[in-house]
Amino acid sequence: MHPLTVTWAPHQTTDVGRRNFYRWLDMGFDNILVTPNPKVHRLLTRLAFLKLLHPFQPFILGQRTLAPKIAAAHNIDLVVFGEDDAEYEGETGWQTRHEFTQDMHIGGVHERELMSLYGLTAHDLDIYRPPLSWVWGSEDLSTKTIALGHYLRWDPQSAYYYAVEHAGFEANELRTEGTYSKYNSIDDRMDPLHYYTMYTKFGIGRASHDASQEIRNGYLTREEGVALVHKYDAEPPRNESVNFYCDYMGLQPGEFWDTIARFKKAYPVVR
């Protein structure tokens, strides 16, 4: 195969993420990197944080829909994503079950209000729209989308060692906030906030993600995983990180923590 790789840019790329990205391309891949309008993306991220406590929602829209749109533009009939979300949480099969509607909401705001209240244009929002073939009721099945994890055993730790050996992949020097690992999803400075808000709403944090995978794959015992979850899952972001999040979304620290508190719930202790 001679794949065309497609990348939806992080909110703000980390230094290690940038180095790993170019090492990956240097293995011999063509790539299309798409960066959404930063001003628009910051606004949508802010709205998604304040209204849904889901600051990654605009990013995920692009992450999921960009490759099929690029494929359609280049008459490519197969798109291969990585792991399925069900490897971590949620339902399986979003790559093949497309149930989008004509109306679009981002950050809990309908597209009409995004244009009338926030000054965005239809052009500003087009990059977040799904391909027409993904809209509910469409008969266009010209591009097939699959998850590689449905065909190959999805093991993040093995993938990490493979990337180190074959592409010189570089892990962080320090562990990631909210977990014990140093190599998972380290290319975006906003990434730890996504997991912290998920813990705030659902009681499932980044350490739970990592530990549950490694327990299933035989790298940790359940007792070891539970201990790591107790130690790291509820870890709040460092002041430096909070300052970055606030600067990115145009918030004051008090507004940031008030929003966290508004969505916070109490959860039973993991045993």
C-alpha cells in the first residue's frame, strides 16, 4: 500500500509532538496537514468547555471527518482509522455507522446561533462538517471507512515500542498529568484537559484509560492498575497548564475553576 496520511492539527503542538510528527513522515509518507482557523477553533473550544465541559469536541469533529472528505476529493475509496473508541470507552463502530444530520451543533450551540451571535460564517464552519456520505439517509457509500483495530490487535504499548524502533519515536521526559505514562497522546498541549474534564463528569480519567488497557493486555495486574488509578486519576492540572488553558480559551482562572465545579460530580471509590 502507498497510503496518503491525513492529519488534523492539534490545538497547540508540543515540542515532542512536532519532532515525532516529522520523524513519522521521514519514514516515507505523503501527508496532508489541515489546520483550522485558530481564531474560530479557540472560540468553539471555549464554547464547548463552558457549555459542555468538552473542550475537545471541535477537535474531535475534525479528527473524525477530515480523512473521509480528503478521500472523496482525491477519489480514494478506503479510509483506515486507528483504534476504535470502544478500546477505551463508549460504543464501537462509529467509523462505519454514520448518523449525522443536516443541522450541526458545536459546543452546544446551533450553527445558526454560531453565525448570528458569534459572528461566524458558513465558511468558518464548513471544515467541521461531516462528508455528505455521512449524513443520515445518504446513499453515497463510495468511500469505506474502517478501524485498523478491528483487524490487528490494538496494543498501545506494543505500538509505542514499534514506533521507537522504526521511527525513533520520543516519549516525554516526565509522566503526563493525570496518569503514569509518558508516551500516550503527547502531541497536544490541550490533551490533559480533555481527560481531566472527562474525569470531572464521568469519574473516568486518564490513568483509568491507560491502566485498563494495560491490565487487559497483561502488562499490569488489576491490583497494580487500581493503585495507579487511585494515585493519578483525580490529579488536577498544574498551574502552568491552567494558565495555558485560560489563555487559549480566553478565560480567567476563576471562570475556569467555576466551570469545572459546575459539572463536577461525586463518584464511588474504585476498589
